[in-house]
Amino acid sequence: MQDHTTQQELKDRLSLIESMIAEGRRNTESWGWAFVLWGVVYYLAIAWSAWGHSVWAWPVTMLTAAMVTVVVASLKVGNLPGTTLGRAIGSIWMALGISMFLLFLGLGLSGRLSDQHLFVAVISAILGMANGASALILRWKVQFVCAVVWWVAVVTACFGSDAQSMIVFLVAIFLCQIVFGIYGVIAETQERKRRGPLHA
Amino acid sequence: MPDLPALNPVVHGRLRLALLSLLSGVEEAEFTWLRAKTEATDGNLGAQLLKLEEAGYVAVEKKFVLRKPQTLYRITETGRQALIEYVQALKQLLGPAMDA
């Protein structure tokens, strides 16, 4: 059979194997939409709590975003295959979601969400931990850069002024949630276009 | 000159090779996930999966989850071994051309 098979075809088969194995292991890029959603929700919550001065800003936005995430994720994850890697990454983000939800629901309703520095430091530290762990497992440099940005936000929240702390936090949300999320969606779409449909 | 290895025709088909490679990286996968990843038609995908099943390279499990039918595929040890041997044969055939 290989008499009729060109070297280019053989190379094509080899790259097909590599791309398909990588495709099976890919998890985070399919979640670009969730990063964008939560980035937008953080902005909404910050704006509502800053100008509306409402204790409900964080609980309501977090609860709504959590419900949307659960509904959309259950539709998408229903088709995802089980992998150890997938479970590891999923566990990190699920634990993050529960921690953030309880933290902001509790702090918001109790009215103790008053120290901006502490608030930014805690949320940035949690997001830095999740992004860092996920990046190290996936060996994904782009996501590790996001983790570093969140860690910079933690330090700035501890030692910077009110303005510095809030600006770095807003920039971190923009870069690590919205830009990173859009990057994930685009990367997934481009990969699909590049490969095209497979035939027997 | 040493004899060149023959490529396993069951594994060599483009879609079948993609399916085996996909399944080698996961524990098990649904038909719909395999269809989304390969962008193959239902008929073609079903036919190629059947060939892999007949060769003993994939195992199929059909079950109901929340009253909805679900078809799960997983690579067997024979299938994994066939894929490994295929990759080895491919590398041997390509030889120095692999770096080009």
C-alpha cells in the first residue's frame, strides 16, 4: 500500500495523530465564553456596588452568572469525554466557583464588603491560584501570564493606593477574563477551520 | 536494505486514524463528541466506528442517561497497540524525511 502513498501523505497522517490526541486533551479553550462572561459580570458588579451602593450587587450578579454558567456548561459538558486532565482542571474551577460564590454572597449580604484593598487582594489571589494551577497542569504559558497578572493585582492591593489598586484590578479583569476568553474562543475556532472536516 | 513495514489498512483510513487518536487521549467519548471533533457525517462516522469495532480496536457501550440514549466509545488495548505499531511503522517509513 505504501508504494502508492507519498511521503507527504505519511507526514499528514503523523500530524493528524498529533493534532487529534491534543484535541482530545484540550479542555480550557472550550471555556473561553465562561472567562468572558465572568469578566463582564465582574465589571457589572463593581459598577453596581460603586454607584448603586447596594449590598445586593455582588450576590445578585454572582448568583446570576453562576446559574448561566451551570446551564451552559451542562449543555456543553454533556458531550465532553472523561479524562483525568479534564477532571483536574474541572475540579479547580468548580472549587473556585463555590469559594467565590460563598465568599461574595456572605460578604455582600453581611455588609462586610467594605475594605476595597482586602476585597481586591482576596479575589485576585483566588483567581491567580486557579489560573496558575490550571496553567501548570496544561503547560499553557498564556494562562500562566494571566496568573502573574492576578498576582500583581494582589501585591498592588496590599501596598498601592485606592486608585492604583482599583486600576490594576480592572486591567486584570480585562486582560485575564475578557481578552484571554476571546483568545480562547478564537484559538478554538481557528483550529477547527485549519483542520477542516475529516473523511474516511 | 531492511524490509519496510506495512501500514495497517484498518488504522490507515484518515477518519479511522483520527478516531483512534482521539480515543487514545480520553477514557471514553460520546458519539456526538467524536462527530464534533472530526466534523464527519453521522453515516460516515458510524460506518468507520463499526469497522474499528469489528477489528476489536474500539469497544461500544450503549446506555440511557436521564432517559436519553448515549453511545460511548473507548479504545481497547488491541486498538491502542495497533495505533502504537502504526506510528512506529509510519516513523520507520518516513525515516530521515520526518525532520524535513
